[in-house]
Amino acid sequence: MGSEELAANLFRITQTESRLKKDNIHTEIEANKTHYNIGKNIREVIAKNGGTMPEELPTPEKSLKQLEKENIRSLKQK
């Protein structure tokens, strides 16, 4: 995940958290609905501004699990 996708995710998370607090949402169903709507709005903004949709961003060459395994191996070798 690159910085563009991380930023979009962080923005979605912070906006959802803010809305949950502001609207005093406590049920799981309402929280899920709010999360979905915020995500949908953010995707619309990305598309409207000509940004790259998250699913179209390049994927890293190595997965997080691969990097973790390599890190563990290198620590064991020391």
C-alpha cells in the first residue's frame, strides 16, 4: 500500500470516527452504514478529482507476510 492509498484510508477512518461521535452512533448496524457511506463519498471525491482508485494502484512486489518472514529470518541469523 502506497502513501496515496494510506492517506485515503486514514481520511476515511478519521471521518467515520468523527461522524460516529458527532451523531452519537452506537449500534453496529448504524456504524457499518455510516462507514460505508463515508467510504462511498471518499471514493466519489477521488474519482471526481481524477485520482487513481485504490484497486487500480500498483501492488507491492512483496506482501507484508513475506517481509515479516524475511525480517524474522535475518534476526535469527544474527
